[in-house]
Amino acid sequence: MKVNDAVTTVDSGEYQCCAEYGDDSTKQSMCHTATVTVEFDSGDYGDYDGSRSAQPSPTPGAADLCHDYPDNSLGICSNVLKGLTIHADNQEKIHTIENQIRNILKKFRTDKISISPECEKYAPNALCHYLLPTCDSTRGYLQLCKSDCEMVKFSKCHAEFKKAADGDDEELNYYAESFECNKLPDSEQKCTSIGLPPVLDKDDKCYAGEGIGK
């Protein structure tokens, strides 16, 4: 479903709850009926089908969307997110997104794509910080730095992203397209770096636009 409106009705229906009380000789029942409407409040979150996450667009300072990363988690992001507060709908959503990341990397390792040692080293951290930005009490949320994203997508994992975008796996097509570095903050702004240098020297006189194809 493409979400374009400010508020989109996902589901609506009439629900009834019944309960019995009293002992066997005086047992009575009571029922209440209510109409429930489920709405999704969003600007444009891309395709939302409950199974995958598009470009994260968290709201700065939304404390109700900040959750401690589960201490007992053995998820793929535990080495970089343990002890931090994560911007997500809830802790279960953190687990869901980690499974999505694991699935992406598993597909990268197939014979059709394969994954280089450098991509294997940096992709997990990049995907974790991209899809699970951390919360900051004073600065809102911290997304992956644009320069780190560019370095992963256009250098360390360039072949993997290209094959994912050009292949016939719809899920990989989706993630390759939605990994949008240009929407992330620059390194001098609020963001989380995974320690990669910029793809290009933007002070170079040949740099223009996104710098791709310099």
C-alpha cells in the first residue's frame, strides 16, 4: 500500500468483547461492542506492508518512539547498538528490523550476488544505523552519516548494491532503492559515523552534485 496522505485508514471494524461472571448458579454474561478504526499517520513512508522498513523518517524528540536496545538480544546489531536507545515503534520492531538486515546480508552471500570481505565488514553496521537510528536526549535522533552511507553504497559494497538493484529479487530491489544516502545528514551535522572516510573530496574543483562519475 502506498501511503501518501497525512492519515491513512488501515483497517476498520466492529469488535465485541464478552465476559461471564458469578458462580454456576448465578452466572451472568455481559458484552460490549465498539467500532475500532486503525489509522497510519505519515507523510510518505514508501511501501508499507508491515513486513519491511523503508527510509527511516523519525521525529526528533519523540520520546515515545525511543526504546532501550534489549540487553539480552543476540541480534545482528547487538555489537553496535547494545546499551543505546533506539528510535523505533517498539522493542519488537527492533527485532523485526534486525531480522530484515540479517535476511538482506544472507541474500548478499548467495551465488547470484556474493559479498566481498570489505562489504561484509561494513554493511552490517551501516544497515543497523540506517534502519535503527539512535535517540539522543538533546539532539533528537542520530541517523547514519551521509558520507558513511555513500562510502558503503558506492565503494565498499558497490558491486553488491548494483547487483541487488539490477536483479530479480523484489526485496533486494526495494532495499537497494530505499538506501538513500542523499537524504541523510552530512558528517558535520548530527549523525552517527561508522568510521569511514568520505567517498570524495568535496573541496576538489572537479566535484559537482553528488560527485558520482567524477
